[in-house]
Amino acid sequence: MSMQVILAQALLGLNVGVFYAMLSLGLAVIFGLLNIINFAHGAMYMLGAFIALIGYSFLEQWFGVSVQIGFWASLILVPLLVGLLGVLIERLLLRRLYNLDHIYGLLLTFGITLILQGLFSNYFNVSGTPYPGQPESLSGVVDLGFMYFPTYRLFAIVFSLVVCFATWFFIEHTKLGSRLRAGVENPDLTQAFGLNVPLMITLTFAFGAGLAGLAGVLAAPIYSVSPLMGADLIIVVFAVVVIGGMGSIMGAILSGLALGLIEGLTKVFYPPAASTVIFFLMVLVLLFRPAGLFGKEK
């Protein structure tokens, strides 16, 4: 096995890993700060990709609007729109369940997932629709010495890493981030100091949903946009979050990246195990460190 093949597959694995990291980061933010198991996170990812696709290809056909929303505009607009949907979900639905068992929130978000999947399955091909809006500036390939790598995939890796670590820095090392964490750990005391805790909770859920939508926009030029693209990924992302530690921001990022690399390298050394290696590692982590690699033992 040549080193060139190993490095090439590791880079492709890292490309998958940044999507694991972004999605598991959104889940970790929502669970770590709000204690909500959001099964609709994969649907938010799918929705982000579809909004980008509709904005680029279907506005004139469906709404008679002769406007085309390009990729760069989608990177800004789509997370805002998906975040707005997150606001509605949190305000109208999830807020009623905070004092109940986690299973109720899980069932509600699972129901939202099925509704969104069914809605888009009525109008789009389940096997996937290509996104034609990849910008010309990111077309072509880059010579890395050991392989020619698509320019867009390299951009997706770098951009995702910047977003992930910027989110971690914001939550862990800024005044607003410390207020968010304080509002979750002791909401009554935080509210006594004049902070609007319900608004902070709503914005946190919206931010996590927006991250999923952003990941969907980044994924659209790489993978076919399909109603099932979120369902295919969310189980793996939950495994990533469990391995990193439920609620651990840095754990979600590092575990997502590492598991993408491991999955990529497994395709080189033992391809049949590539689709199951993450779940095998999850079982080992649960056996020997139930709180996850970066989680805090209770």
C-alpha cells in the first residue's frame, strides 16, 4: 500500500470529517446548553441544502421570480432562514417540553424530521438532485504533491474548520458565551441579574440549527441533494457526539474530524468495515468511558 494512496484517502476522510464535526457541533451546542436531544438536526442539514438548491434553480420556475441566489449568498442567507425555523420550533413546540423527560423532545424532533422528509420527497427525487451553483472560482483541482484534490472540497475543509473553532472560541472564551453557559447552569440566578434567559435559549437553538443549515449548503455541491441526506447522516453524527462526550463542544469537533479520518483510512486497509467502524468505536467508548472522550464524568 503506497503512502500516496494512504494520504489521499486520509484527506478524503477529513473532507467527510468536517461535515461530521459541523453537524455534531450543532448537536453538542443544543444538548450541552439546552439539554435537548434534537433528532431534527439532520433534517435541518437537508433543509439547508434544499434551500440553496431552490434559490439557485427553482425560484423562477416555482414563484415567477427571475432571481438566482448564488452559492456565496446562500452561505449567508440559508443559515439565517434555517435558524429562523429553529426559533419557531423552539418557541412554539420545544418550550412546552422542557420540564418533561428527554424522550418527549426526541419524539417531537423525530416527528419534525419525518414531516420535512415527506414534504421534500413529494417534490424532489429521493435519489438526489445535483446542485449546479458551485462558483467558478472554486472549480478545478489543486496539486498537493501526492494527489490532485478538488478546489471546492479543499475550501469546504478550511471553511468548516474556521467555523467550528470560531464557535468553540465564542462559547468558551467570550462574555456572551459565558452568559449562555450561566443561563443554562443556573437560569433563575442568571435571570435575577437581568438577563433574558428564554431569549438566550431560543437563540442557542437557532444557532445550532443554523450550523446544520450551513453544513447543508457546503455539502450541496459535493453530494446530491436528497430528502434522505440528513437521515443517512444523523445516526453517524449522534455516534460522533457520544464518542466526543454529550455536550462537549471541543469533543464534538475533534471526534468528528478524527472519525472522518479513521473512516477514510479504514476504506484503504479494510473496506468492508468502513461503514461500521464508527459504531464499533462508540461501543468501546461507552464500555470504558461512558461520558465520552471529552465529557465530564458525573
